[in-house]
Amino acid sequence: MGDFYTYFFDHLPDVGSGLWVTVEATVLGALVALALSFVFGLMANSGPALARGVSRVVVEFFRGTSLYVQLFWLYYAFPLLFGYELTPLFCGVLAFGMNYGAYGSEVVRGALNAVPKGQWEAAVALNMTPLQRMRRVVLPQAWVQMIPSFTNLLIQLLKCTPLLWLITASDLTTVVQQMRDRTGETTWAFVTLLVMYFVLAYALTLLMNALERHAKARLGRPVNARGTAAVKAPGVPGGVR
């Protein structure tokens, strides 16, 4: 234990560098996934059959194939086919974004379908354009329902970032693994990794919970200390929490 943590604290700049790569891959991958979630989720709910078909094929392909294989294909097979080599971090961000974007598109599609039909009809009755209906009526209500599922996907994405070491990216797992090899302290190396990933995941959870509370407040929904909406029961002032 002592040898590992002595080495660990002596090489904190390396740990910080690996941590930054992990955070960067998580944030950028999540942004790509979020964009693709809305693109394919909205296409799945659109009128034209071609758009719905394209969305379904893309989503099922990335949900039905392994993230591990997608990552390896981008890093090892793509350069052989197209003669252009992608950086490890870019491969990771692209693979994470496409894979989790496919799952996220189902979250978007489901949340849009969950908005009561009367809300859509009311927006039409107010003579809103399709863009206005989506931006001002439908999405604010659907977004609140998306956040819990997006939180789960974000944590899953973070937990997949150790795959980056397989394509030579110097992320947090790679750095700690190198320290383990040099000190021979397997137990404490992986205990340290467990704690660090837990702290990162918990921080992301707190951030997403705050975002959920903000989204509910904008809709005028009361929230309790845990960020969930208070549900009013008939005849009970203030609602049941």
C-alpha cells in the first residue's frame, strides 16, 4: 500500500493528465451522443417514412453491435480502408457518441410520445409553426422526462471510458495501470480507480439532478429535496411528497 501511494503522489501530474483525458472523453462523447439522440429521436417521430426508416436502421445498428468492436474498427480498420488515421481520443469520442446516441434517441422518442396529445393539439390551435410547437410546448415537457434516463446513460458512458486504454489513449485507467505495473500493488491500484470513478460518477449525478430541478422549476412543478416533483393529492394542501 505504502509503495503505491508514494508513487501515486509523486506522479500527480500524470494522474491529472489521465483524469483530464477521461473527463474530456466523457464530456465530448456525451455532447456528440446528445446531438445524435435528438437528430435520430426527432427523425423517428417525423412524418416521412424514409426519415423514420433511416433512423431505425442507424439506431438498431449501433445498439446491436459491440462498443468494443466499434472502437477497434474506428482505430484499426478505418485507416486501412480510407488511409486516414484518427487520434485515440477522437476515436473514443466518436464511438461513445454514436453508441450512446443510439440509446439516447430512444429516450427522446419515448419522451416526445409521452407528451399528452392535448398539448400538441393546443399548440396547433394557437396557430404555432411546427418549430414553435416543438420548442415552446413539446420539448420543455419532454426534456424533464429525458433527464433521468440521460443521467443513467451519462454514467454508463463514463464507466466505458477505460476502454480507451485498449487504443493507447492515456486515460485515468491507463495511468493507474502503469503505476500498478511499476509498484506491483494490484489491490490498491484498483481500489484507487474504483474510488476515483465513483467520485466522478457522483459529481455527474449531482449535476444532472440540479439540471432536472431547474427544468421542473421552469415548468412550475414543485420539487422536494431530492429533486422529484411533488404530486398533489385531492383534498391535501401542498400535495403528497
